[in-house]
Amino acid sequence: MDQSDITLERMRTFVRVAERGNLSAVARDLGTGQSTVTRHLRELEAAVGAPLLNRTTRRVAMTEEGSRYYAQCVQILRLVEQASEEIRNTRESPSGTIRLSCTAALGVLHVTRLIFAFQAHYPDIHIDFNLTDERIDLVKEGVDIALRLGPLADSSLKLHHLGDSTRLLVASPAYLAVRGRPQKPEELAAHNVIRMVNVAGSDTLVMTGPDGKTHSIAVNGDLRVDHGLAAREAFRAGRGIGSAHRWLVDDLLASDELEPLLPGYELASTPFNMLIVPERAKVARVRLLIDYLVEQATHLPGMTR
């Protein structure tokens, strides 16, 4: 076989198998027989001149060559999709699928509502919404846009700084009635503090006082969680004091279910960024969502430019 045998159909089959890890599952997805899937893979490997998958009786996994080839296939297939959609969208209203990833708690509490409003304006645009606090590979996972809190490493992706998320110390009235209200940062060491397993440095609270002095307090407690919504429920249930993004607890502060602590002392804010796969930003429907999220980000509670 030669390079002309590397067809888009065979590439798509390979990408699906690489992602699903199961030949029969891919055959069901494609509505074809497993023998056809196997043939596509065999023909593609012959054309490429290297094994792309290791097969066992239960599962298939990519070889080293397969992993590299997979990343290139994903980009090629998305460029083909993009070219077709750009032509179609010049003649029709925006349509198709956008893959959006977001920090989990922020996505549940706020971004879902933004998506609903966006789709009300563009009913032919479908959105696959991925909620995770993990730093995923957007290209490998086929994601168009990601909304992330926290500093980001250098990347080939396009980065758009949306603002900074303010944080504050909170506790429930029930907790404060039993344990007392701290009057200065150093008193936090004697309190039960809810900490985040997946946030570096959550065992230390660093605050800046009204005089500009930095206070660094080692804290402890009987509960650590790995999800913002779990921390929110712990604060509400009176399990302890903790630092929280304003958007996480704004409604609970408004209803007096939580109270802010140590007025005049500030926690460092957290960068809020949008990551975009560069070539996907040229797709009309993706561009529409990007512009919409940029405009809406400043309206989120506690989000500042």
C-alpha cells in the first residue's frame, strides 16, 4: 500500500478505537461489523508502515507510534470538519457541536446557566460540557475551549485572561456560635479548617492585612475534600472555617447561611483563564461562544478584571 491508502475513513476508525479501547464498541458506534473495523486498522497500519495499536483479547492500547499518530489524526480530522463547517455556516445559521471543558464547581453553579442562555440564542449549536478539575490535553481530548482557575503552564494553546476570582474566609453562624469568631489571622490555627486535597498549599492560609503585612498561618482540621461543592456543603453544615471563591458561596452569604470572616484581611485572588485550541477559534460557532463567555465572565460573582 502507499500513502493514498491513508483515508479519512480509516483515520476516523483508528481515532475511535484509540479513544474507546474496544473494537466491538467502535463497531456498534459505527453501525458496522467488527471485521470492518479490524480491516480498516490493518489497512491503515500497512499504509503507515508501523503498528499503531497493541491488541489483547479484552482491550487495545496505542503503541508509542500510535500515540504520536493519534494526535496528528485528531488535528487533521478537525481541520477537515472545520473547512466543511466554515462553508456551511456562510450559508446557514450557526450549527454543529462545541466541546467545552470547565472547572467542576464553577461549571455546575454558574456556567451551565450561561450555556442555557447561549443555546436559547443559537438552538442549532450543540454543546458537550465536560466538568473536571484536572488539567486535560485539549487537543487529545477533542475539546475546543476550556475554562480554568489557577496559574497555567506555558502552552501552544491560545490563552485569554478573563479576570481574577476573589476569595474570602467563611463559616456558618452555627460553627461560630460553638467555636467563636476569630478576630485576627493567628487565631485560625486553633480552628477546624476545611482544606482542599487538590490545591497546593491549602494547609497554609496566607492573608494580607490592612497595613499591607502578610500573615501566613498553618491550619489543620478533620476534613479535606477534592471538590468545591463538597467544601461548600461542609461550610454550610458548620463543619469548619475555610477559604472560598466568592462565586462558590455568594448565594449562601446573601441568605446569611454563611458569614465572611476577618474583614480587612484579604486572600490572594486566583486567575481565571480561557484556553482555546487556536484553529478552532476560526470556526464560526466556536467564535460565537468565545465572545459570549468573555462578555459574561465579568458578571460572575467575585470576578474582577
